[in-house]
Amino acid sequence: MKLSELAKAVSGQVVGDGEVEIKGVSPIEEAKGGDLVFVLDKKFLASALRSKASALLVSSQVVVSGKPALLADDPRGAMAKTLPFFAPKQARPKGIHETAIVPSSCKIGKDVSIGAYVVLEENVSIGANTLIYPQVWIGANCQIGQRAILHSGCRVGVDGYGYVQEKGKHIKIPQIGNVIIGDDVEIYANVCVSRATLGSTIIGSGTKIDNLSHVAHNCKIGKDCAIVSLVGFAGSVTLGDHVFVAGQAGFNGHITIGENSVVMARTGVTKDVPANSLVSGFPAQDHRKEIEFQASLRRLAKKTR
Amino acid sequence: MKLSELAKAVSGQVVGDGEVEIKGVSPIEEAKGGDLVFVLDKKFLASALRSKASALLVSSQVVVSGKPALLADDPRGAMAKTLPFFAPKQARPKGIHETAIVPSSCKIGKDVSIGAYVVLEENVSIGANTLIYPQVWIGANCQIGQRAILHSGCRVGVDGYGYVQEKGKHIKIPQIGNVIIGDDVEIYANVCVSRATLGSTIIGSGTKIDNLSHVAHNCKIGKDCAIVSLVGFAGSVTLGDHVFVAGQAGFNGHITIGENSVVMARTGVTKDVPANSLVSGFPAQDHRKEIEFQASLRRLAKKTR
Amino acid sequence: MKLSELAKAVSGQVVGDGEVEIKGVSPIEEAKGGDLVFVLDKKFLASALRSKASALLVSSQVVVSGKPALLADDPRGAMAKTLPFFAPKQARPKGIHETAIVPSSCKIGKDVSIGAYVVLEENVSIGANTLIYPQVWIGANCQIGQRAILHSGCRVGVDGYGYVQEKGKHIKIPQIGNVIIGDDVEIYANVCVSRATLGSTIIGSGTKIDNLSHVAHNCKIGKDCAIVSLVGFAGSVTLGDHVFVAGQAGFNGHITIGENSVVMARTGVTKDVPANSLVSGFPAQDHRKEIEFQASLRRLAKKTR
């Protein structure tokens, strides 16, 4: 693929020789002849020019000379569009593997790939073009949104953790609700999403939840949220749309986080957060206040010595 | 099922028309005719009365008019007893699936259900009425308590993390102990319980451990404890009976937490905690002291501005 | 095995009767006749002598009388060498189980054990003497280091979490990199290691990562590191060799931790850490400074009451 063809595909502009052949992409430090490298930060420009790469993809704000370059207004976006051209093809075999167990009550769409030792229970619906890797288990009556991706080891629909106390014993409250996974949701490896006690735990369309996070029963997670790894939501938390939650944050049960809010890493959220907030600390508060608070403590501690 | 019949089953009393037919249960906001809804907090009473539900289950302390109601002294307990009547029946097929691998050295009780692609190793004992979902693996010589529930993806008996240092290398200490799971234990999804180096890691009867928690080698967890999600126990922690541990708490190795104690969310416990304590903070201390400490810091920080 | 023979095998010295027959090892509190017990701390010496054990393994610094003893300069190291003699033999069946799916493009070394319902994808290389437990899945083109141990439920090569924003939507950045696992690496249960966006996520030789930790895309973890449970690394963290990270610590993306550093439990590391550091707190700082800081706060808070 010529650099000029790639530029067209990702809506960028070429500086220098657009005829150069791009055979692959690589990190700057591993680049060889034929490679395109991505310069997402200006500080990497010099090493990119020094590398063996045949061309650079770089912000249109940057002046480049010495190698052919593909300029993009949004270089990260252009990278996202470039990578598929060079991704190794790992086509899954079409059809249902002979060892997969698919009860006749299941509805299976066109052009699916269902791998070895997959087990579906009764009345599962699998939409067209769905790809199910080997050894997956899908419980009775399950349906998930279009284009959702559930990674290896995630557990969706586990019983919620609910008990009543009786003479010092925990008596299990049957968990008869479900989980609703919207369209374009991505749930990463080993994430747990518990079913509702009654009603539904909801993961809104477009939301992405990274490895090892926990969403307890009856949470309502909004649309297009980004939830990073090792985050814990206690029961019945409501997250508005477009909320960003950084790693190892935690949430008390029965609270509401307003839309467009950002919860920083390791924040412990103990009560409602209004829309458009930026919070940190434990207990969570407005991030600027938390910064001031921490700075005051450090000043005070210094004086005392 | 008539409301009056249900009231009898859960030891409650009917106010209004006990003849009303209850066909299902639902969250208040989704209630339709024929549904019973649970009013666990008085603030939801008005919306419950406004809903399309045919009846309410509510605390006997609350005065209700407008809909038939089932009054209970312990409404959460009554809910726990009500739900099984309306839980979808998901009977597992009886017997051993033809693809399950069960060595002849295993002892299999009556009326078990062993699913597709299950693999048992040698000398495993499965008690009567046990239900094993598809794709489960059970290692050699395993036995767990009566009525214990091990959810999807939990890992019981992983090697403990133990090394000796030799010239900057970690030399593995063989982990030859085991894990003992008591009766009525519930271990949720993706929880890890490591085997003892020597002797046993113990999960006491009646203890419930929520998603993504970690119990290291040689821990002795007491009876009827409640351990919430993303909690981490380092090696050789001893937890007394009836301890409650909230989410994302962590425990240093080789410490003892006395019985009936409560460890609040995100607490970092660094040393022994006496029985009947309520602790929070990092390092953990008496919760009232921690609250005072945090309040003092906030007062001081305010003054300094 | 006689005590004197064991002493020879672990380079220790016998005090008392070296002819005593050692039939097993056990924790002190469970010891019976014929057992050897390990006294790794002097405070357990009295109970060890009181126990039914036939012999003790103890530091050569300790004076023992009353039972035969094996003295070792490094008793933990000697324990590590002793345990294999008494570990239950759990030989895996040799060969490829008839239900394992192994494409002809895979290279399978000598004397491997591949268990039931294992699925390998195309072009996987399995070295000689490798042991693969039942129900494992290995993706296309995978290779891991010599003597590496990957425990149950760990997920290596999950997509990195990477998106670009477009009109409030998260557009997935294809993750076309890989993961490189060095020799002698041990990855415990339910750990997640994400593949690089481009290039490689690296786990250096000799590094051990405990249960439920998360290593994000493009991290470069050094050699002989010890990473304990529930630790989270954001993307592109670089860890030098011989770093120790304690439980529930977390790391911002794109930072570097110098070699031989120690990161204490629950530390939140927000920026680069020089080599040979000992850090704690959130944000992480030199551990002595953090201790002073916390002590100052506690003094100040006391005064204010």
C-alpha cells in the first residue's frame, strides 16, 4: 500500500514521497524499512526520524523533513483507522464446530462462528456474524447487544450478593433478575457483572469496562462510559452517560454519578456526584478541592517538623 | 397464588383483599397487573401505590391503604422467602453428560447433574444432589462442604505465592497444602483461594466471598463471615467468626481479626484487630477515631487557607 | 527417609538422632509421629518441641534440645528444598488427550501432557515436557518462555484498552501487538495481561505475578520482579528488574520504576520512581517521608482536639 493511498483512506495529507510502499506498522524502536511509525507526541519525532521506518504518521501541527510523512489533524484517530490495514488476519472458521453443544431451541443467525466445546443452554439467540471462541458457555435465554465484545473470562449474570441475617446466619436472597448488555459494549477479561436481585443490571450501549472490574447487582451503567480496570461498584449504583472512571476506584451502593463526570484513579465515591464533575480522593470530592486539601496537609506537616 | 396463601408461607399478615392473585414479582418501576412489589424503604411507598402492581409487601410498621398489602415484621426476610415462588425454573438435566470425564476412582452421589465437558480428576467425591455446570474442572482428591456454591471462574486451590531468594532469583517453595471449604460457603465469580504451603487454607462454614476477592495461602477465615468484592488477604490471616469485610479492603499477612468485627470499605488493615471492632482507614483504626482524625484534618486544612 | 539423609540433601546439619525416619511434613499444630516440622520463627520453637513431631527443621542460630533437629543457615530455603520430597505425586498423563484439538500446524515437543478439551489454534509451539491442564485455550502463534507457569484463569493477550473519541463515542483502536512471556515467569490465577497496541507487552524472565493483578497494554515488566495480588498497571508502565510490588498497589500509565525498588501495599504511584527506592502512600513518595508525613498529621490532629 502506498503512503498516498493510506493518506486518502484516513483523510490525511502527504508531505514528501507519497509513492513509498508501506508494508507494515511498528513501534519506533523496532521499525524496519517499509514500516510506518506513529508519532503521537512531538518528543518522539527525533527518534522516529532516526529510525529505519520508511514513513511517519504525525500531527499536522508538526513540521517534518527527512522522511515522507502522513499528516493528520487527529493522529490518534488516524492511527486507529490505519491499524486495521496491517492487522494480522485471524479469520475464525465459519459455522458451528462439531463439538459445540447447541440445543434446538436456540436461534442461530447467519454466518456465525461457534468454536470447539462451546456450550449453549436453551433458548439462546445468536445474531448474524457473531463469533464465539472455543469453550464459551452461554446460559439459558441470553441475548446481548449488537457488536458487543465479551472477552475471555468475563462473568456476566453471576448471582448478586444478597442475604438476610437470621440468627447469625446469612440466608441467600434468590437472585431472579438479569443483566442487559447494550449495543457496542465491550467487557474485558475477568470482569464480573452480577445479575439483579429483581429487574435488571444494565450496561448501557457503547460502554467499555476494562479487566477485573466488578459491577454489582442492580447497577445501571449509562451509555458510552469508560471504566478502567479493578474498579468496584457496590449494588444499585447509577452511572450517567459518558462517565469516565479510572483504575481501582470504588463506589458505595445506591448512589448516582451524574453524566459526563470523571472519577479519578483510586477515588472512593461515597455519595452522589453531580453531572460534569471531576472528583478524586476518599471520600471523593471536587478534584480541585482535593488537590488544595492535600496541599494544605503537606504544608501543615512541613511546619510541624 | 393468592396473596393470603403467600402471606401464610412467609409468616406475614394481609391488609385488604387477600384473594388477589399474585402472578409475579417485579421492581416497582416495571410493575404490571398481577405483580407483587417490595417496599423495603418507606420512601418508595408512594410510587408503589401509584404503580400498576396488584399488591405490596411492606414493613408491618407502615400504614398502607389503596392496594392490598402483605405486612411483614422483617420485610427483607419475607422478600427472601417470597422470591423462590417466582424464580424461573432452570432445572439442570439429571445425570452425567456423555462428554463429561469422570474417572472410575471418583465417588458420585445420587441425583447429581454433571454438565457437558466437565473434567474430574482422580478420587473426587461428589455428594448427592450436587449440580456441576458445564466445563468445570475439579482436581484430584477434592471435597467441598455440603450445600457450598462455587460460582463461575473461581479458582480454589491455586498454588500459594511463596519463594525463597537465591542470588536475586525467586526459587519456588512447593505448595503442598490444600484448601478446606466448609458447609454453606458461597464463593463468587473469579475469586481466588490459594492452597496452603503446608496444612490448610480454611474457609469456614457459612462464609460468603464476593466477586474478585483474593484469599492467600494459609488464611483461616472464620464461620459466617461476609466478604465483599475486590478484597485482598495476604498470607496467614486469621479472621474470626461473623466478621464483615466491605469492598476493596486489604489485609497484611499474619494478622488476626477478632470475631464480630466490621472492616469498612477500602480499609487497609495492618495489624491485629480485637473482637467486636469497627475499623476503617489506612492504617486501620477504630472507625470513630478515624472519623475524628479525618474531621480534624479537614478543619486544619481550612484554617490554613 | 532418614533425617540424616534429608540433611545431606538440603545441606543442613543434624543435632540429635539422625537415624529417625521422616515420613511426612506438617504444620506444627497438626504434627504426628514421623513428621518433620518447620520452625521459621523462634517463637514457634516451644510449641514445636511440645508437638508430636519426630524432628524439627530450624535455623542454625537456634539451640535445640529435646527432639532431633535439622539445622540450616537458611531455614526457609531448606524448607523449599525439603517439601518436594513429600509433595503428593500428581503425575499428569503423558501424551495428547483424544479430545484435545491440536491443528497440524502446531509444533508439539517431546513428552508433553495435553489434557482433555484443550484447544490450540494454528501455529502454536509447545516445548518438550510441557504440561497443559484440561480445558486450556491457546491462541494462534503463541509461544511462551521455558519453565513458565500460567495458572488457572489467567488471561494473556487480551486486547489492550484503547479508544479514540469521536462525537462522544469510543472508537476501538485495533490492538495488533502481542505479549512476550520470559523464561521462569509465573502468572497466577485470574491475572490479566493485555497485548500491546503495537509492539509487545513484556513480562521479563523470572518475574512472578500473583492472583487478580492487571498488566495493561505495552507495559515492560523487568526480570525477577515480584508482583503481589490485586495490583494494577495502567498502559506503558516500565518496571526495572528486581522490583517488588505489594498488594493492591496501582500505577499511572507511562511511568518508569527503577530497578530494585520496593512499592509497598496500597501505594498509588503517579510518577517515575528512581532505582533502589522504597515508596508508599498516594501519591507515592519515599517511604520514610511518607511515615513522617503521616506521623505529623496524627500529631496535628491530636493537638486540634
